[in-house]
Amino acid sequence: MYLARRHAAPARPWWLAVGMLSAIGLGAAAVAFMGVASFVARLVVTPPRRATEDMRILDHDADHGTITLTRTADSVIDGRYGLWFDRDSGYAKVGAVMEVSANSVVRELHAVEEGTPRRGARCRLSGWYYRDPSELGVPFDEVDVSTTIGIAPAWRVPAPDDTGRWVIQVHGRAVDRREVIRAVPVFRDAGFTSLLVSYRNDGLAPRSDDGLYALGDIEWLDVEAAIRFAVDNGAKEVILMGWSMGGASVLQAVSRSRLAHFVSGIVLESPVVDWVTALDHQAGARRIPRVLTAAVYRLLTRPWGRVMTGQAAPIDLRRLDFVTRAMELRLPMLILHSDDDRFVPNSASRALAHARPDIVTFPKIAGAGHTRVWNVDPERWTRVIREWLDVRVSEPSSPAPGA
């Protein structure tokens, strides 16, 4: 017994064991925390494979031209929309809200273009409405825009007469050029040729090396390529119109492109004027802790974060903040952004308008949600744009020397 006690290992203090366990626990917690932060960061920059079908078809009455949907925040908003169903294999066009109950919404059914809207099918509303320029009944053609990573397809819708005035339409995140077809008529009637572009990682244009969004920090190069295409094909003056994330790309283009002198005005629909404002809002809506949001920003903006996010290069969120950079802007700008946008709040748009009332026109809009101002009130949407074009945008002028 004596010898056994003599050769036994000395007992470690209890606090050392507790410290070791605590360190192991903290290390595991730190790894888990960064794993969650990496997952969230990748959600921000990864193009989604399919939009969420957040409602169901409850009834389809072809004889009376109606369709009944489950009641959601989107399904009760009046206006004209596209209705995708059955994992986007079916498509219908719906119109005004006819009846609302506690759990359902009855809407006008304008057309069923693909599939059969069966009871119980999952579905979602889209702001697109049109899916092809041919639906507008005007001439158009498919063109190729040469970008720094390959050929990006675009639709060109010529003006009735060649005025040398072009508008380049830049769609938003997780959609494609079909989103912007509804903007063609107002610009065509005003004498503008429309170029509806695609850009890297949108499913139509070439994929970048990392296959990820840069939130406008790189996509602006494809907007610049579209400006070059327009100029090479006779444009003397260009309007840029950006939708949602496309707005961020447009703002980068006018502040960084060597071709910005061809741009005479900007129209933004539900734009991301400052990504931190937009992402903070979405994090708050999902109850993501502030400390986690801060970690996500570090991953997206630091070179070392690429190891966890897969990005080819970090994103400069400060460069994407045009509330802070408001005084750098020079071009007349129309911002169409609803007060109740639940995806990209209009607070940054409002702040930009407040900072630059000399160049920004910011009409009050309510009840339209995100990128659906046209859908809710196409007559007012068209009138506001046309009046802005008449008042704020000059007649075509010659390009600056050295262009």
C-alpha cells in the first residue's frame, strides 16, 4: 500500500481540469459559431436554385376565371402577377383580388400558360407577369453582349425611331432578364431602345470562377459591357435602370466605369443602396444575433474569409454604401421604392434622397412590397417614369471627347 501510494501520479488541482474542459468547450463553441457564420455568409452570396413556394392553390374555377390561394402577406396585395406552381413547371397570370377570408384569397385568373393549377399544389407569386418580349407585341431580337468572362445573352427592343437613346435594364438577385420586361413599354414610348441584360451567375450569362454573387461589386463589369454594346450599336445616351441588387450594380457602374460619361440618368426600382442596411434588416427579421451578423460581414469582406465562403475575392461593403457616398453622385436619379418593402427596406433609399434632393426624385409609394410597384399600379408607375424622363433627362448629346 505504501509503495502504491508512493508511485501514484500526483493529483491535479480541480481548477485545472475545469479549465481544460472549459477551453475545449469554448473551442468547440467557437468552431460551431464560425460554422454557422460561414453558412449564413454563403447564403448571402450563393445564387438559389429555386424560389420558395410559400402558398398553395386551394381552388381553380376556369369557368368564372378565378383562382383561390392560401392567404399570405403577398397573396393579399392587389395587382397583376405571375403565378408559378408545381416547382415552377406551371405558370399562370393572375389579377385583382376579388375576395379575402381568414385563410384564403380569391383572385382573377387571366391566363394559364403552362401546366394545370390543381388543388393543393404549392405555388408562389412573381412580379414578372411577362416571360418573353413577344408578349408585348413589338419587334425584338436576341443579342450577345461580350463581357470579361464570356458572352452574356440579352434582348434588344428597338425604339420606333432611332433616337440614339437607350435604356439598359439590370435585373435583381435570384431572377433573370424576364423580371424587367414590364419596363419596356414606357421607355419605348419615350423613344428609347431597351437592352434587357443578363449578368454572371444569373443562370443565363457565364458562371464566374466561384459561381457566387459579389452583390454588385463585380457584376457592374457586365453592366459596363452592356454600355459598350449599346454605344457600339448607335447609342449616344444611356439610361441605366436597376432592380433590387441590379440597383447596386448600376450604382457601381456609374461610379467606376470608364464609360459612365455615356449615362445621362438612373432609375432604381426597390434598390439596394446600402447592403449593410438590407442585410441588417433581414438578419433582424430572422432573429439572427448581432454578433453573428458581424461575423458574417467579416467573412464576406476579409481576404481570409474566402476560405470559408468560397468567394474569389472579398466584397467591399463600404464601396457599396451610397448613403455614405451620396455626395459622389452626379446624375439625375429616380428611385421607386415602397414603404412596406419587407426584403430591402427603403430607409437607405430615403436617406439617399434626403442627402441629395438636388438630383434624386423619390415619390412616396406604399403597399407595393419588393420590386412590384408596377404590378400594384402600372398606370402611376408609367406616369412617374415618363414625367421624370421628360423633366430630368436631356435630349441626346454627343459623347465626351476621348470616349
